[in-house]
Amino acid sequence: MSSKLLTIRDVADYLGVPVNTLYQWRTKGYGPEGRRIGKYVRYRPQDVETWVEQQGEV
């Protein structure tokens, strides 16, 4: 276990979007894949990076 899981706030800050936008994206199946850990949503850094890179692809 080498990489720390990101909070929804971490991802929102990284992407420059409001936290509520990430919650809305999750309900629509859009955005980086988040995992529920207990009552919290956490993101793997590599999943966020992969999603960002895919946004530039056509």
C-alpha cells in the first residue's frame, strides 16, 4: 500500500470543481471512479489521473 487514498475534497481541489459537482457526477456515473469506504467516498490517485487523461481523448 504505497499510495494514499484521496478524499472527495482532495479530488475537488485537484480538478478545480466544487465538492457538490463530484457528488452529482457520481450519481450520473461520470467522473473519476470513487470507492465507498464505510460512509466515506475515497479515490485512488491513479484512477483520478487516468480519468483526467481520458478527458482529452476523442
